[in-house]
Amino acid sequence: KPRADVSPETIDWSGAKLLVGLSDLTALRSLTVTVGQQPPVAADALEQESLLSSSVAAAIPLSAADLARPIDFAISMDFRGSSALGFTPVGDETRIGLDADWPHPDFSGRSLPDDRTITEWGFTAHWSVGSIARAFPASWRLGEVNPENLWTTAVGVAFVEPGDVHQQTDRILKYGLLVIGLTFATIFINGLIARGPTARRVHPVQYLLVGAALCLFYLLLLSLAEQIGFAPAYVIASAADIALVAWYAWRTMSRMLGYVTAVLLAALQSYMYMLLQMEDYALLSGTVALFLALLAAMIATRNIDWYRIGPDLPSEGERAA
């Protein structure tokens, strides 16, 4: 598209090049560029260019006769191991159509597809992006546009791998603070309620060891899941972690606390696994669980006089003496 401040007669079209900007050249296996009726240009004949960060260029000498009609070109690329594909809308009107056999697309970018169809066999999607939606002009002099700004306007799709053990472990890890907090709260409330000669105060070191045991569950889960799958790894890691924490609470705090901790952790781990299987109601279910946990804590501590917790205060006679 001509610029008002640049006269067409001052442009040397014989030095024209077709640039193919790529954010990651390492994912490119092969590339072939064809312009008009000219012979295809293979990757070994392309030049490295830095005008678009990482890019290659094909020299396409043009004449005045070439400029009198639209110039068609085709770019054939073969990728390997790329997890996402995006396109920067540099044209006055950019139209993009994708058809893939991947059933789990994650559409990204500033503009979502105008229409899309997702099935268990793959997906199709189409974009139409006008020049008003981008943050750079249709043509510019060298130095007028930062090449990095081009990638921020890209639209495309990422190829998600659902059910991956790392993704599932990452999801369950987000509930780790809830598990640790509820376990600590149970130990703390038990210390407030417990009475008699068998009641013991819990030392901060004991809290630290219990927290370390709970954190170790996630590392054990991931290491086992990579070998035997997520479901059996979750069962084994949960059983080992529950046994360790319950045994420690039983031996160092109180027998009843060991039983209560085992039941609590078993219920929490079972509920966390159920949350992993949910898609639409995971947030709602997690919120309900937090509400019920808070309600249980309020009921358990409803008769506690919080002002009397701590060292006994001296009486009037003791202070006078």
C-alpha cells in the first residue's frame, strides 16, 4: 500500500524481498516460497533477515509491469514439535483458515475466531482481521516499527494435551494450600478442645514436619504418575501420605487426633480427585467445600473463650503479694 510521504518513483522495486517472519526458526523443518510464475525458492536459497526478529527472505525482483496486477505467492512450511501456531495480521484485511485433526485447540490472541467447529476428530476455525485492529501501519520505514510489536497482535491456536500427568498434578497442586490449612486447623482446634492428662501442646516443629509430609505428597504423585499413570499414582501417594501424617499425629500428639487426621485427609484427597474430573463445576465445588470447612471450624470452636487461651493470668491476691 503506497504511503503519502513516499513517491512511488523513488522506490527501487528490483531489490524487493518477500519476508517470512517466524518467532522460532528451530521449529521449522522445511520452507518453500513461490511468487507468481517464478520458480519455487527452497529453504537453502533463502536469506536470513533480522528485520522481523527471526525471519527469512526470498529475493523477488519486480518490474513496473508486475506492479500493475496483483501478485500471488504461496508459502509451504513443515513444522516439527510446535505447540502453537499464530499469524500476524499485516494485510489491510487478513483472512485465516485453519483445519486440523487436533480435537483440543486453545484459541489465543487479541481476536478469537469468527467461527469455529470442534469435534472429537479435529477442528476448523476462521479469522477475519482488519487493519484497524493492529497497532502498526501497513508500510513503514526501517526503525519506525519495533518488530516485537508484530508478535503481540498475532492470532492463532495452541494445541493442548488434556489429561497430561503434569497438568493434572499442577491442578491438584493449586489446592495444596487448602489441604495444609485444613490439616493445621484440625490440629490446632484439637489442641484447644483436648482436656485431661493425655492432652499435649503441639510444638511449631511438629507443624513443620506435618507440612513437609503434606508437601511431599505432590512430589511423590508426580514421580509415580510418570511411571504408572495418574489414577494409580494418586491412590498410592494418598495412602502413603495419609498413613505417614496420621501415624505421626497418633504417636506425638494424641491417638484420637491420629484417627481424625486420617479421616480428614482421606476425605480431602478423595474430594480433590473428584474436582479434577470436573470441568464446569470445579470452582463451584471448591467454594462449597471451603464454606463447609469454615462452618465446621465455627461449630467446633463455638464454646471456646478465646480470651482465656494462653498462660493463666495471676489473681488479685497473687498480684498483691
